[in-house]
Amino acid sequence: MTNLRIIALRFTLPAMLLMSTGAGRAVAAPQDPGAAPPASLERVQSALNHTPSQSLKFDAKVPVPAATYRVTVTQPLFVLPIMDSLRKEFELTPLQRQSADWSSKCCGLSIAALTEGIEKAFRRWEENRIHDRVSRELAEVEAAALKKSSQDR
């Protein structure tokens, strides 16, 4: 990719320098308004003032084409399809996979397994906390109901 940039820079830089110095500019010579012969000027003015005898008709139908051509390309594509390009760009090589596997282990421990264990322990702690809260609230509701029924007697 950088080779293309260098080549483009080599071609555009001299052209830009030429244009900025004025060497590449083409300037028209000033024209003398009296140089045109009066006969040709009158001829042009009369042609402009003359209206054509036939007018254009815009309601004419367009004829159907006589032949239909079909084109197929059997040559391979110049540019890779987007999915192939992305796959080539982001797919890991076997060495990169092995390196990723090694880097995920710290001191002989798999970090993924360690985080899964921590996640499971946290989830159990949350479930126990919720279970204890529900049990406490249920006991309070039952105690309040029992107290109310004993007062009603």
C-alpha cells in the first residue's frame, strides 16, 4: 500500500509544482473585437433571429430495441468479495491461536476457567442472598398473619 502512495506522490508533486509556478498554465491571447468581418456578424445574428420551420414533437414514442444483448464475465474478480477480505484479515493463523491459548493461561492456570469459577461462586452467593431474603420476608408475613388471627379471636 505504501508503494502506491510513493508512486502517486512522485507523479503528483512535480505536476503541483508546475501548476503553482504558472509554467503549466495556458493563457488565451486577447482578441480584438473589431477583427470579425461585418458580413459574418450579420449572418450569425440573422441565423439567431430566424425561427425554425419545424418544431420538435415530444409525444413521439421510443421504438423498441431490435436486439437484446447479454454479457457474462468468466474471468475471476479483480477484487476479493468483502467476506473473503474480512476473513483473510481477521482469521487467526495456527501460531496465533497457540499464542492466544498460551497467553490465556497465567502461571499454569487457565484464566477462563478461573473466571468461570469466580462467576459461579458469585452467582451462588447472589442466589443464597435472595433465598435468605425471601425466607425472612415470608416468615415475617406468616408471623404477621398468625398475630392478626390470634388478635381476631
